Amino acid sequence: MKMVSQPTAEQIREVVDFTSVSEREAAILLKKNQYDLQRAVEAYFNDPVTAAEENVVVDDTSTDARPSMSRPNSRADNHRAEVQDLSLDHTQAAANLSQGSADLKRAIELSLQPNVNSGQEDGVLGAGQQFGPATRSYYEADQWAMTVPVSSQPKTLEHPPPSKRRRLEGEPAFLYGSKETGYLAPLLTIYHGIPLAREALLLSSMQVERYTHNPQWWTGQDNDNHASVTLAVEGRVDRARLALLAEIQCLMAFLDNSDRSYGSVDVLAQLSGLKRYRSDSSFSQLLEAWSDAAVGQCGSEQLTHVFSSTAVKADDKSAISKAMVCLEPLVDRNHDRTIVDLLDKTVWNDSLESLDDIWFHHCAEVFTIRMWDAQNREEPLEVAASPIWYSDRYLEERKAESRAIRTKVQAIRKQIRSLSNLHSRCQFATVPGRNSLRVKEILKAVPEATTVVTTDRYIYDNVADEPNDQELGHLRLDVLAVMERIEEKISMIEMAKDELRFQMKQVIQQLTMPTDDDKPPVHKYMLMGVSTKPWITYLRRRSTDLLGIEAEDDAGAPEWQWWRTVWSYEANADPMMGPSAREAVGTHRSPEHGSHSAPHTVTKVSEAEVMEAVQSEHPAVVLVYGSERAVEWKATTLSEALANFVAEDNQAFARELQEEFNAEGPGTPETQEAGAWADLALDDSPTGQRLAHQLAPMTIHSPQADGETSLGGGHLSEEDKPPPYNAKPEGQEQQSKIALHAEEMMQKYGQDQPGFNP
């Protein structure tokens, strides 16, 4: 079925400039007039009242749809009928209609494919058509559809050898997920880099006695924590909530101290405590599930509201408040040029006739935004983000100032509309009994008409009445003069509109940046993370070593550094399970990156590159801002149980490295590539140091005993590392240094530490 084309953004903009109608009405005018600009404008001026009325099916998701605010389901009140629905349901409904034809076409194509793997067992005859199982309790009668047949066997991701997935000195670890997990992994990775968000997700008020470790947990295989976690202090227990909170605690600990470069969120994604939340909005699913679980398990303490904002809509009679955990605004590509434009429209959505009275009673310490295109077009959003953002203009405490700003903007927009109407009158003329015509075309036709008059003499009965050449020449000059005056007038109108736009831009920028006036904005937020595609994440981290060990040559380095993490072939991957460490030895060829290549990259990037990626990398972007309080929050150490959990995983990783080393041997060509094993003790990973001294398997006690800060891991600087374990000693001094380092490592990771609970 052929899909109906849509008017282009340029066509809509021209109709708006000529007629001053809304973008939605402009789209209707174009559709009703076969997308012809002149006919659409003429139709409006011939009948301004009904010309833009909708009598055809119009997809207005990108022209006049109200952006959504996501909020926890459990916080819904009894005023739902009094407040506009700001959920994703109404913004996605129209967009889903446009996908219907494409989905039907795909279903038909799949049904005609002769060799589709249906997951059928060997020896069973006839696959035929396959329909999905009826797993829900109720189905709409008109919503039955064919499903894509899939194999019942999960695909296996071949991870590279352990030596290719070690966490290097100074690099952040990150999380990845399957295609179905969306932005779950990037969000948790970004939140971990914000000290207050990390503190909240660790939820120290919920102390777990012991976490059961599965050696393949990091690959996303099922873990038994949901069945074996017990609280250290007796209290209220909801097993689904407990499993969700405990799994997130483990992921935060993993990002703190893991010697691995990456880990999976697939275990978390499969928990019932997460899956039961709004499957139509997987983005807000995590925050809604965690917020409800944290409040339900630990009560309404301060840390459980780190991600929550409260919006208030007030009128003369009442005020209604709504809680939300993130914003998910739709981008209007014609008008949303900056993050301020987008948030102004999302929070207020002012018109030329009225101003919305909506404010933030409380703005989250960690403020999360996902801006997206409801029509799923492939073009980038081209919305400019800001590294620093101030929330003051949306807060109730600055209500009077913000309303004054919006009133000025509204007045300027009215002036622009008046100029646009004048511009239209200079462009079009209404001829009685005919449609509107372009003035320029009418005037251009006058000289041609005079030429016809001079040649067709039979028109005149009296030769004396014929216009002479001199009169016709004057007429042509008069026409040209009129056209020049019209062009000058149009040019003056455009200049006036540009000046008004500049004034409006200056007004809009108030309360968005520090100024010299008496009341500058004070609620400062810093952009701490960005995710464009769900497998590409940008992280802001402090440049200095988190343990306070700073190299001399880094003394002049900037305070912050941006990192870009990429899970290279996540876009084409299905839910995966990783092989065991022993099975991975010798079978570590990546399907897309060749032998021994890692499926990930972690690189330093500049802030300018991050800002460019926001505008040009993907048609949906996640932004996470942290308040000054959230960013400067003092990080605490892990609990003993969490430290033991990540230590067990590090021991398992050390054994994987040892198995790889034993399998390859020091004399194979593999070990000669870039000194894969020759300088293992000087490698950037603490696991490499432990492996060099053959201290695995080992146990580890809590870093609290050593007074260490858990955030960022215990990576050593170059001067504290031992010499290569396979280097020939040249004197007792070098031997003493190796022995001293081995003794220190044994004290830190030795089995006789009382802090470890097997």
C-alpha cells in the first residue's frame, strides 16, 4: 500500500510565513491542496475560516503534539481528568499509525519467505505459518497480527580473550546491553559518574548480608541473587524490589572496582521488578521502577528522590502537582534550535493568546532528558545542548521573572505575526471572482499585455484611440517602479522580522546564564553524560586520579575529561549469553572485528566533539545533567558485602587471564604481538599485577579497611608498579622491590584477611 507523502518542513515554513497560521494548519492546507504552495495560500485567503479545518487524516505528531513528561505510575492522583495527559501514550499513537503500512508490508514479506527458521525441533514435519503464543490475559479483537518467527536458541556472543577486555589505567568501565534494553546500560553508566546518583543507587540504607556471585554474571547470564539475597537487618521485604535494588547495587560496585572493561545489564533487564513497568517507555522504565522500589523498601528518604522532579499546574481555583523522573520531549525541527527552546515548549507550550502556568516545585538533583523525533526519521535532531544549564527559569521561586520573560516573548511573536501578514499582502492579491494571485506575477504580465495590445490593432475601432509607444513605455516604467517599491517593502519587513527575532533571542536567554544583574541564576547543572545511539555513550569524568595519585605531568590538565564508549556491534545483536572463560580460550574471533579485536572502544574526546554528536549523531539523544550538589557529593566506600562481590568477580577474571596465559604460553606468536604478556606486570590493570605474581585464586576484603575510596577502582600509578615479572633481576634492590610489591598485594588480596566472608 502506497503511503501518503507528507509536506516538507520548508513547505510548512513558507505557508506559515505567508498566512501566520500554525504549523498544524499549514500542513492541513498543503494536504488539501495537493502540496502546492500557491494553491494552499490562495485557499487560505479565499476562506480564512474553514480553509485550514481538518477534513483529511493528518499526522500532526511533529507539528502540534504536546511533549511528554514521564512520571512514576504510583504517583498518579485523582485529578487525571483535569490535567492534560503528558505520558508517552498520546504522543506515540499518531506516530504508530504511520508505521502500520510498513509493518503490514514486512509481515507479508516474512510470510512469503521459504526458509525461515522457526525454531522447530529436528524430525518434526511442517513448520508452516508460525504465530506468537497468547501470553496476555486479554487481547483487543482488532489487534491480532502475525509475528516474526524467531529461533528458540539464544545467540552467543564471543567475547575477546581476557587480555583484550581488561580495564586500563584511568579509563572508566561501562555497561552494555542487548538490543532490547535500549538506554538502560548508558543511563546506569552515566549515573555512576555522578557521585550523588551513585550514592542513591548504592542505597546504603538497604544493607545486604551477602551477594551470590555467578562467574558469568558480567556477561548477562542469569544470576541467583534474586533468590539468595538476604538483608543484614530485618525489615520489610518484597522479593521483586529487593532483587532489583540489589542488582543495581552490584552494577554500581562493578563500575567502581572491576578489572573488566565492561559488563552486561541483561540480568537486570530480565527482573520482574523492572519488566512490569511501562513497556511502552523503556527509557523511563528504570527510573520509575527504581524510585518505587527504593521508596517501598527504604521509605521516603532524601536519596530516594534524587531523580524525581515535581511539576505544579496552577489556576485560579486549584493547583495540581505531578511527579516525574525524566522529560521526553518531541523535537519540532522547525523551531527547536537549542535545549532552552525545547524545554520552554515542553514545560509551558505557550501560545500567542495564553501562557501556561506550570512550574517546577522541585527540580531533580539528577535531571534526565530524552529528546526524540516521534516520526523516527533518520535525520539528526540538530538541537544544540549546553554543557552548563540553569533550572531557575522553570522554578516556582522565579515565577514572576519567568512570566515577565514569556510575556515579552509573546508580544514579540505577535509583532512578527503582524509583519508576516503584511508580507503576505505584499506577495498576494485577491482578485474578485478568482483565486488569489501573486502580485509579482500580475505586474510582470502587464508589459506583456501591452505588447499584445500594440500588435492587435483590430481591438480598437478608432485608430486614434490606440496607445502609442510612448504611453506603453511609461506604463512599463510605472510597473517596474511598483515592483521595486514592493521589493523594498518586503526587504524592510524581513529586516524588521530579523530584528525582532534577535530581540526575542536576547529575552529568551535571560535566566539561562550568569549575568551582572542583582538576581542571576543560581541553580547550576553540569552535563555529565550523553547517549546518542544506545550503544554509544559519552561520559564526563574528573581528569585527576580518583584515589589522589596524580602524575607530575598531569598537574596542568583540565579538571574534567570526556570519554566516548562504544559497544561496536550491539546494534545488530540479539539477547546474548557469553561463553565461560575456559571455553573462550582459543575461540575469541569477533564476528565483525577480526581476530583478537575487542567489541568495544573507550577513547578520550573533547567537549566540542560531544556537543557536535548531540546535534548530528542520531535522531534521539539522552542528556543527563547533575546539580552542583550532585557533582560535588563526597563519594563513600562500598559496603563489605559489595566489596566482596566485586572482588570475587575480579578473582574470576584473574583466573581467566591465567588460563589464557597458560593456553598460549610465552613463546607463541600471540604473546609476541605488541608484548601481549612480556610486560604483563607493567600493564595498567591491577589484575595483570596479581596474575604476574600468581596470586589467583584469592579473596579480598572490603576497601574500607585500607581507607580507600571505592569510586574508580584501586589502580596504581606507574611509579608504584613493580618491574616486569619476567625481567632478569640486576641486583638485590630490584628483587626487593618485587618482593615488597608482592607482599603488599598479598596483604591487600590475601586469603587470610578477616574482612572477607566466604
